[in-house]
Amino acid sequence: MFINSNSVDQIVAYCQEKLSRLYPRNEVKNITEMMFEHFMGWDKMTLRLNNKSSLSESELLLFHKALKRLLKSEPIQHILEKWNFIHCPLK
């Protein structure tokens, strides 16, 4: 990933920039939030509260790998290996 820093807001902006070529804006936002929930355990509010926090290199690598797969049009459900269906998590 080519970002200026490991800050959450930079990572979100980078993901949104790259994914906006393939997905509608709302879906890009949802995918980004889903990745933070899956990789970091953060809900939407925690993501917003931690937007100036920095991620470690290993955490950044998780996002990088997921983004590469998304850019190849792989479904987010396959990448995260789970999906919520009617509030029931499926693996």
C-alpha cells in the first residue's frame, strides 16, 4: 500500500480511493467498515473515534492483502470467510 502513514484515516482514504473504481460509494464505505470490524474488532463508532490512530505493519498487511483480492473482484465474503445473513453469522 502506498500511503503517507499508517494512520487509520489514511488507510480508509486509500481503500476508498482504490475501491471506488469498482464499487458504488456506499458499498465502498461498507466494505471498509467490514474490514476494520473483521481485522481490528472495531465497530463503526470505534473506527471513527480511532481515525488518528496508527496500525502496526502486520495489521496494515492484512488490509493490503484484502484490498488486492478485492481489486481482483473477489467477494468480501470470501476474503473475510464469513457473512451475516439475517443477523446470523455464517462461515
